[in-house]
Amino acid sequence: MSRRVHLYIASSLDGYIAGPDESIDWLFTDADYGYTDFIAGIDTIVMGRKSYELALNFGDWPYPSGRESIVFTRGSRKPDARVRFTARSPREEIEELRGRSGGDIWLLGGGVLVQSFLEEGLVDTLQLGLHPTVLGGGIPLFPAGTPHTNFRLLSSTPWPSGLVMLNYEVLRSEREEKSGTQTSQR
């Protein structure tokens, strides 16, 4: 089976992945919320430049060692042994990754990169940690212009904190399934 791309991300009730000041201090950190099981099947993490820069503010690198980390950026960057920078398109990068053996791929974010992956039909599943808070603005999970994409709910897990973990698969059209292409439904 081909390596799958999982969008594993948290969102507020009003659909933001970061607050108005790009903060994520509203995210619950009191429990694992299934992260350990999720990350066990992942060997590659892909993220946008802003997500990478946010990770640098955590002090220690927040992602498990032994996993390839790829940062999509158009600008030049100082070398960082923890990541590989790429200016390639998401399609080019994911096709190469899927051509290699290995575990699944975590699309970490942010919103613009998520939009690009959905436009290219590269997302297989969405695991959304829905936090019971309204931010009133910030960075949207799905920016304006994100293509129409249908999902099928696989499971939902409520937690005592009020967080609900929602697991979806991306629905593909019959034509896409037969041709082997993976483009979002529009």
C-alpha cells in the first residue's frame, strides 16, 4: 500500500489553527489525545515555513527523532540538520516520498500548505483535534479558496476536557479512483 498523507491538526470551534497573534497557547496539553498511536506510524513530517519557525520557539525540537522533516519554503534558509528545505511543489515532493518505502506522512500545517495539498488531492485522511474554544480570528485551517473536498467520518473520540478527536478519510470521485489520480472534488 502506498504511503498515506495524514493531516493531523488541531482547530478551535471556529476553525482556526492559531490565534490572531499566531499563538497556540490555547491548545490542550493535558493528555496525549491519541498522538502516541498516531506518530508510531509516521516516518516523515511535512510542514510550511511558519510551522517550522513556530517549532523553533519551543526550545527542543518538538518532533520525535528518527523521522524525516521537510519544510516547504520559497526563500533561502540557514541549514538545519533536523529538516530538509524544499521549494518543490507538494505533488513533486509527495510523489517522490510515495515512491520510497516507509511509514506514512504527517502533513503538520499550516493553512496555506494544507490548501495546496488539498488542491493537489494529496491528503488521504484528516485527524482533527477540535478544541472547545472560540478564538474569533487567526490563521484558518482552511483558507478562503480551499477547494471543495468531501470527507467521510471514520470515528470520533470525546475526551473529558471537551476536546473531540475526529477522524475522516478524504472521499475521492469514482473517476479519480479508476484513473489513480488524487485530486480534490471541486
